[in-house]
Amino acid sequence: MVTLSCPVRGCTRALERLERTLRCEVGHSHDLTRRGYVNLLQPQDKKSLDPGDRREAVEARRRTAEAGRTRELITALGDVLAPWFSSGGALLDVGAGDGFILDALASRLGAEGIGVDLSREAIDLAARSYPKLGWVIANGDRRLPFMDGSFRALVTVTGPKNAAEYWRLLEPNGVLIVAVSGPDDQAELRELVLGAAHVADRSGRMLELFGEQFDWVETREARQVEVLDKAALRDLLDGAYRGVRHGARQRFDAVDTMPVTLSHSLVVFKPRKLTAPATPKLSR
Ligand SMILES: C[S@@+](CC[C@H](N)C(=O)[O-])C[C@H]1O[C@@H](n2cnc3c(N)ncnc32)[C@H](O)[C@@H]1O
Ligand SMILES: [Zn+2]
């Protein structure tokens, strides 16, 4: 079982569960909500302007996933992770959103699945839908509330990219997958509403961000093309973009169905054997 670590500034002691409360040995206590998740966000971890995704975005992404549109992504993630889970182990998803992807992976791998997100709406929906998994509200850009070396594998799918902290949380022989949108992800939709189809390849940037603490293993593509109706297109828009300008809205309204590419690049890393913590500030 993964042990949570106390998020009170400078504490980091292990948390023990006593009924509906998690408590460290000096007495800081954190209540489990009635839905079974815990909010470990501390005042210093809050981002005043960005509480994570809004409910509409979370629900739109859930509908997209339920319609099978993350199928290739989930298969590719599971294929990479499978060799690491022949004998149990824990899997952390940072920026887990509504939890659909983590639930699918944990079931396939027989892993203990723990999901973290900054959004209360996301974690609330995740905990309601998948009560057997562990759900925590925390800021993935700061210290995460788990003890060192707790996880066999860590995934982040278009979520926070906190290299030093991910290194601290992984077992020495663990694996990290950073999934980013592929250059042609939703290209048709982006062309329609933003007027520009392709975005820069982000996978190279991941090598820069993670290269200090991790060795690159491979990069895999996961791609599917789906003909989407209006409701499905709207869900993609609501899940990805925070509002569409007026002219774009008119172009969008004129379309009934269209094929859309859904693609991710999975950048796979192994923790480097470091003698000293890469970023002491985050590694206590
Ligand atoms: C684009 S969504 C992806 C959700 C999910 N991984 C998926 O692919 O369906 C990004 C998620 O990261 C969360 N997020 C953003 N910043 C975060 C942070 N600093 N810490 C934790 N989660 C964060 C958002 O609330 C949102 O749920
Ligand atoms: Zn404490």
C-alpha cells in the first residue's frame, strides 16, 4: 500500500489512517471526504488563478473517453507498462482528470492505482466512479504527498511535468511515461476553430525537461482517426480549449460531422541512478 506523506509545510512524515482521518505522528490531521478522497492541497500549494479543470471540461473529457476516443492511448500506455507489473506495484497518474485512463490501466495491470489532480471537480468525479482506486487533490507542480520511492510507474497524460519530484517518487527501477499531444492531435478541429492545424512537436522538449534525472527509453505514438458528430466535436472543444472566438464559433456551427485525428506521443523514461537528489528543495 502506498503511504501518503504529510503535506504541512516542512513536515513530510508518513500519514497513518485512523477511520476517516489521516494523521502524522506530530498530529497534523487531514480528513477523508465522504467520497473517499483526500484534499491535501495546502495554502502554499494553491494557485490562485488556476484551480485545475472546470467541471464542464472534466465531464466533456469523460464523455470523450467513454466513447472510446482514448482507446489507442490507453492500449499504448498499458503495453509500455505491462512488463513492470508482473508482480503488483503501484501506479501514479499526475493530472489524472476524471480517472478514466488510470482505471483502465490499473485494471489491466493489476496495479494499485493512485490519481492526483489539482481540480476538485475532477477528483470528485473520479472518486465517485472508481472508488477502489486512491484519489488525492494536490498540486503536481509542487511537492507531492507521497513517501520516496512509492511507485513502480508514474504517468502524466498532458498533465504537470515535475521531473525532480517524479524521480523522488519512483522506485529506482521504475518507469515514467510523459504523454503529450501529438503534432497532429485534433488538427482538423484546430484548423476549423483556430485556423492553424499543426502544433510544434512537444516530445523533444520533454527530453530537455526530464533529461537531468531520467534516461530516455523510447517514444511511441498512439493515434486514431474518428468521424465525429456535433456533440462529440463539442466535447473535444470543451475538453481542450477555454472558449472559442465568435468567428470560429460560426465556422464550428456550420459543420455537422468531420473526421478528427486524436494523437499522443508517449515519451518513456527510466530514472537515472543519481547519487544526490537533483533538486534538494523537492526531495526531502
Ligand atoms: C488536459 S487535462 C488531462 C486529464 C487526463 N490526464 C486525461 O488525459 O484525460 C489536464 C489535467 O491536469 C490537471 N492539472 C493542471 N495543473 C495541475 C497541477 N499543477 N497539479 C495537478 N493537476 C493539474 C487539470 O485539472 C486536468 O485534470
Ligand atoms: Zn505532519
